[in-house]
Amino acid sequence: MQTDLIRIGTRGSDLALAQARETRTRLMVAHGLPEDAFAIVVITTTGDRITNRPLSEVGGKGLFTKEIEEALLDRRIDLAVHSSKDMPTLLPEGLELSAFLQREDPRDAFIGKTAPTIEGLPEGAVVGSASLRRQALLKRMRPDLQVVLFRGNVPTRLAKLHAGEVDGTLLAQAGLKRLGLEAATTDLLPLDTFPPAPGQGAIAIETRVGDGRIAAILQPIHHAPTGAALACERAFLGALDGSCKTPIAGYAKVDGEALSFHGMILTPDGVEAHEIRLNGTLADAVGIGAEAAADLRERAGPHFFATW
């Protein structure tokens, strides 16, 4: 096997670096390569630089990927490691998602300072979140809560919480686990009532279309069941609205050759919500996601999306 330096592109946050290192470790084990066969290339994205406004106001998901994808297209890196939930449904021409690592826990974690659970928070408590989906689900559960914008990487958000800026916050349990911070979690939210963002908990690897060398290197670490689940969730997201402007939740569970999907769309205030559950096979993962989206779009009606 060719052993030219393999350049892994990533954002510079603690979580992004942990994900890049996990990818590197899996590749080292799969191919018996030393650590110095890889270079982790840190790339600052627009999303990293803008921390005081909601992503929905300044461009959505692509803010965390644009500069990394430019480096991939310019051949400054060989592969890019992303959080799957940060990936737009439409990729730049010439790029593709070619591998997914086995998914971590997809649930949302509540980290409470005033109370250990959302239900236990006092009336009017302040909860911080940067996610429109989490904000809408929180308001659906507890309309009395004050939900405020809470940007920053995981350690920054935890520091703000401990400083008393908010009574609680929500983060992906997968990210906390990858950073060794899962002890901070005070409650894990059920998938049935608090479904995650499409792609949550999964690491996606993006490459240039037609790069046979890198495709061969990645093939042994690709987790096919996660890939099928993500194909379903991304089809659902893409058929609705792949940006950060809409509260959309979706989770596909794989069991052997069977796939079950749960999708939900909400108004930002959490007052109106529509959800669907579909079952099928792995072979029809994309079709299940697209069908679920079409069903919800028809059920909600055009007025629903117009309110966003």
C-alpha cells in the first residue's frame, strides 16, 4: 500500500480534533501505519469565527465546512473529518461523503446547574442552546422556560454554565463522551420524545470524488450500518430544508437488515409539531427518508414552512 503522507483536515475545536485523532487511530490500526504517516491540518472556518449570532442568520451549516472543502478541492488535504450533523445536504461538485465511523450515542444530554433535569427546572429558568431544534423541543416541553442563544465549543459552554450564565444547557452526548466529559451530563433525553439532529453522533469523512487511493484507505474503517442510517436521515433533511433555519429532528435505527426511522418538524416556538415513524430495509434507506419528508410536508401544509 502507498504510504505517502495522509493529510487530515479538521476544525480546531477540542471536539473536532478528538474526531480527527479518532479517525487517525482507526486508520493506523486498520493499515498498521505509524502516527507520522498522517498530518492533522487545522483549518479555521467562518462558523468558528462568528460566535455571537445564530448560524441561521449568517449562512447555516456550510459555515463549518466551506474552508475545509476548499482545502480538499485545492488538494491541500486528502480527507476531511466532520461532525455529520454539520454537513449540508448538498456538497460542492467534486466532493462526496465516502465513509462514516460507527455512531456514538445519538442522544442529547442535559447539563443542569439549578436542577438535574429539564422537568425539575424552576419556572422561568434560563436554558442556553445554539440549536433551533433543541430550542423548539425545549419550548414544546416547557413553554415557560427562557431559551437563549448559547454559542461556543463544548468547554466554553460548560464554563458559561458553571459561571451561572444559564440554569442549564443541552449538548450532544457523543461529543461529551469523545472529550471524556460525559460525567457532566445530569440527564439523557429519550430519543422518542427528544429526537436528535440528523447525523448526530456520527463522524463523516469527506473526500474528492474519484480519489481511489484515499477511498481504499478509508474502506476498512467505514461502518456500513451507520452509513445506511445517515443516508436515510440526510435524505429526510434534504427533502425538507438542509439549512440551519428549520427545527428538524430525524433518527434512523438499524437492526440487521431492518431500518426504522423517526422524523419530526417543529415551529421555532415548539407550539406546532408533526412527526412520523416509518420502517423498511437498509436497501431503501434513502427512499424511507424521502418518503417521511414528503409525508410531513403534505401533513403540515405550506403555511407551516412559510412561518419559518
